[in-house]
Amino acid sequence: MRRQPVLAEFTMNGERQGAVLRGPQFVKLLRGFLATGPLTKAKIVAEVAIDTLTGESRLLRADILHDVGRSLNPAIDIGQIEGGFVQGMGWLTTEELVWDAKGRLATHAPSTYKIPVASDVPADFRVRLANGSNRVPTIYRSKGVGEPPLVLAVSVFSAIMDALASLKPGAQVPLQVPE
């Protein structure tokens, strides 16, 4: 049975733990993450599936609760959150830094690396704006929402790593760091 994270269960102060769900050919993991900045706060739960035969990973569901203060335009804020999250997901899961023989970055443009496409967006993508207030005297008490959602994508990367690690408990999942 598939677990159904419900955004109504989340508050900015509450905590939620991950859960691993295993099947004959796949591993799914729910991963919660809290991002905070000087003005904005957000929570996310990401559900991923890993095909253990091919290694393909898919984001099945993402639930985001984001504090934007007093929103000037909720539709624009939600679009910014969705776009920033998908951009961050691409950065952390499909982009690769490659340098040529002269030490120049070879993957410097969308034509040289894989950027997220519509099929990378989860079929179940829920974004809700928190009923937050902003004590800092900003324009109409709004908060920044342009780049902060980008860091929420670390939940997808963490869920993938945790799902892989759950296949062989105790083993370290290798990370390749550029030299």
C-alpha cells in the first residue's frame, strides 16, 4: 500500500520522518526536509522510486509547504516554488560537471547537459503556501520566493541516496567528488 503524505499534517514547527517501502523490483523512499533562510521557511516531503534492475530513479510525489509571508500574488509564488524546485532537482540529479583537457568547463549550457523536462515533474506535485507573517518591514510583508525553493530539491537527492543505501544496510553509497 502506498503511503500518502498529507500536507495538512505539516506545520513549520512539526517534524516528519522518512519511510522506506520495498517491492520486488523497486525501492521507494519518502524524505522530509526543512529549509530555512533569513526570511523564508519551507518544508518538503519527496517520494522517489528506484528501479533496482536499471538504476532509473523517478520522483513520484512532492509535497511542499512554503512560507512566503503575505503573498502579493499566490499564483506567481506557487509557480516560482515549482520552477525553483524542478531546477534544483535537475541540478542535483541529472547535471554533471565535465571539464575538457585544458581545464575549461565543457558542460556550460543547456545544450551540453540534461536539463529537467516536463516528464521529470512528479505526477503528484502539491504546493501550499503557509499562513505566515513577516515581522521584517518588507513590501506588504512579503518574503522572497525566487531562489529559496531551489534548495528544497536536496530532499530528492537525499531520498535517492537513502533508497539506494536501504538496499544494503550499513554500506556507504559512494559519492564522486571532482578532483
